[in-house]
Amino acid sequence: QVQLVESGGGQVQAGGSLRLSCRASGRIYDVAWFRQAPGKEREAVAALKWSDGYTIYTDSMKGRFAISGDGAKNTVYLQIDTLKPEDTAVYYCAATRGSTYYSGPYLLEPGTYAYWGQGTQVTVSS
């Protein structure tokens, strides 16, 4: 069983940058970041296949978001640059229980992931 703990959220001024961390207690296969803004449904930001470093981003997230991992620390990161007020949301880390053997849009579906962290709040002010 995988436990995920997010950190790095907080309040930041628009235009600033933030790096979120997700520390995993168990084996990581596929991992993703999602976010949920007030009154909106959870949406995918990016996903990473741990084995080969394959990444995929939701189209609207391309450019300002970057997902990466550190094998030594068993930690996944989400770098967010040029933050905008509309980025305000709770950001969640999610992981599969094993390899999905898939790549592409499947990795951006919430149902792909069995394990979820508690989330970290990102608040962007103008």
C-alpha cells in the first residue's frame, strides 16, 4: 500500500513560482498531479511513468507546469511557473498500485489511480 504526502503549497503572488512535493512511502509505478478548484471538478495536471520518465500533460497545463521525480528520495515534484489566480486549487498527488502498461491520455484519468494524497492548497493572489 502506498502512502502519499504532499507539501509545498501556500499563498503566492501571481507571476511567482512554486514547487510542490509528493513523498511516497511505497513503490511508485505511475504517478500524477491533479487539482481541484472551488466549485470545480478535479482535473489532471500531469502524469509520470516512473520506470522510463515518460510524461504527459493536460493540454491547458502545458508550458507552466513540469512534473519530475527523484528516485533517491522517492518523491514526485510539480513545478509551477508564472502562477495565475486561476491556478488556485488543492493539488493532489496520485499513484497507481502497479504499472498500467499504458501511456498517453489514460494516465490523465483519475480512475487510473488507486492511491491519493490529502492534497496541498495553492492560493494565488493578484
